[in-house]
Amino acid sequence: MILVTGAAGKTGRAVIRALVRAGASVRALIHKEGHREAVSKAGAREVILGSLLNGDDLVKAVAGVRALYHIPPNLHPKELEIGELVISAAKGALLDQFVYHSVLHPQIEAMPHHWQKLKVEERLLESGLPYTILQPTAYMQNITSQLSDIFEKGTYQIPYPVSTRTSLVDVEDVARAAAIVFGDQSHLGAIYELVGTGELSQQEVAQILGKGLGKPIQAQQIPIAYWESQSRAAGLGSYQINTLVKMFRHYQIHGFPGSPRVLSWLLGRQPTSLEDCLARELEGYQVE
Ligand SMILES: NC(=O)c1ccc[n+]([C@@H]2O[C@H](COP(=O)([O-])OP(=O)(O)OC[C@H]3O[C@@H](n4cnc5c(N)ncnc54)[C@H](OP(=O)(O)O)[C@@H]3O)[C@@H](O)[C@H]2O)c1
């Protein structure tokens, strides 16, 4: 049995599906009853209700599992505390493997959500647990989840220059990589960067979106202040907004480049391209 934390989110559901496809039994940790259906539909055999911020809940969640996949909640101010609590619970459970879902380039201090992940990595390295660390770059799904808006406006809007170059990954490839590292002793002690594409400018991303959607799409830089007011109106909290603004400023200067070599080796094939990810997600998607 493998425990998956952060199980109801977009990463968690993809990871559960991939683990189940690979023949594993999954216990999903969720903190809201309303998330039960989503993780069950993804294939979780057991569902446990509890908070990642509650040590007792975590001890119950790890009881009887052989391995754990820890997915920290997205942009959570207490990501380090959560990581420490999960590691502490795992230490009491004699796990065969602790896989940590980190991020590409956690060592960038200017981005708080990366820096917190680096600290969790450090705790894990010092925990004595048999660990594997996965470091995915930004998901293609951050873009494809906005397809209807992009199609409607004819623009792909980002709060940094359109020339900014970033490397992306398909979350389904990340999930497949997670399933591959489980249960294979040779992946213990490893840290793998999970990157699906070379560096794409935002103009190139827009071009690919345009081809897939059958309509020209322009990349357009929007002011950070405008993005901020829209996000605040949509209910995003201050920590999340401030963290993302720091990320956008970092992207503006440095981009977010990575290499697909490690993921290609792990998967035994080329990672999914943005074109193919888009085509897959457009299947069944009706452009109006
Ligand atoms: N998106 C990317 O491009 C990307 C790339 C690399 C790494 N990552 C990392 O991947 C991780 C997961 O991202 P995601 O987009 O899959 O996140 P997500 O969709 O927000 O999923 C996280 C899940 O954790 C739940 N959660 C929140 N607080 C909790 C608590 N106290 N106890 C138990 N569960 C709790 C959330 O529930 P609610 O919905 O109720 O909050 C949600 O179901 C993040 O740490 C992110 O930094 C993301």
C-alpha cells in the first residue's frame, strides 16, 4: 500500500492513476470529505480523512503502508512545517520508500515555494529515510487548464515578457515517472529533475496553442498589478499572490530552463511535447 498526500489535487489524482495502472494499491490522504469522490475515481483503494498539519492524523495515515508519496499543497505558507510533520510520521512507520514531490530548482531562494521545498529536501536527506526526490518543472496543465479563455480572447496572457523562456512538463509524465521510481531500490537516494521540453519562449507556446486550437493566438504580457488585482478578486490569498509575483519577477530575469534528458531516461521515451499534451487534452474539448 502506498500513501499519497495532497491526493485530491491535480498532481495527486494523476499520480494515483499512474500508480494504480502500475499495479499498486493506493491510500489517499484528503482533508475534505468532498474530495473523496475524486480520489476514489482516480483509483484509490483506501481514503483517509486528515490534515497535513496534524501529526496524529499523519501517524494514522502512514500506519500499515510500505511507501509514501508526499505532495505538498500548492503555495502553502506552512509547506516546511508540513514536510517536517510528514517526515516525522514516516520515520515511525518503517517505510521502504519516501518519495518527495519537490520542484525544479528548489535552490532559488527568491521563490518562497521553491525555498521551502529545498528545506524539506534537506530534512529528508538528514532523516535516515530511504528517499527519492522528484523535481518537476512547471506543468503544461497550468496553460491547458485555461484553454477556453485563451481561445475566447485569442491571447495567451502572462505577467512577464513574451520572450521569457521556460521548460514545461506534462503532469501525466510526472505521474508515470513517480510510478516508475516506486518499488525499485535503484532509485533510492536519487534526485531527479523532471522536465519535458527544451526552453520555449512564450511566443512559441502561443504558436503551439494557435496550431492546436485552429486559430491564431498571440502571447501578451499583462502588467503584474493587473494580474494581482484579478487574482485577488478571484479569491487568491496574499501569501499565494506575493509568492507568485516573486516567481514572475524571477522568470522575467532568468526564465525557467531545464533539460529533458533525465525524464527521457526514466520514461524510456521522449517526454510528451506541448503539442501532444494539447492534442490529448483537446480530445473531447469542444471549441465554440
Ligand atoms: N503546478 C505546477 O506547475 C507545479 C510544478 C512543480 C511542482 N509543483 C508542486 O506540486 C505540488 C502540488 O501541486 P498541485 O497543483 O497538484 O496542488 P493542488 O491541486 O492544490 O493539490 C494539493 C492538494 O492538497 C490539499 N491540501 C491543502 N491543504 C491540506 C492540508 N492541510 N491537509 C491535507 N490536504 C491539504 C488541497 O486541498 P484544497 O484543494 O482544499 O486546498 C489539494 O487537494 C505543489 O507543492 C506545487 O508546488 C507544481
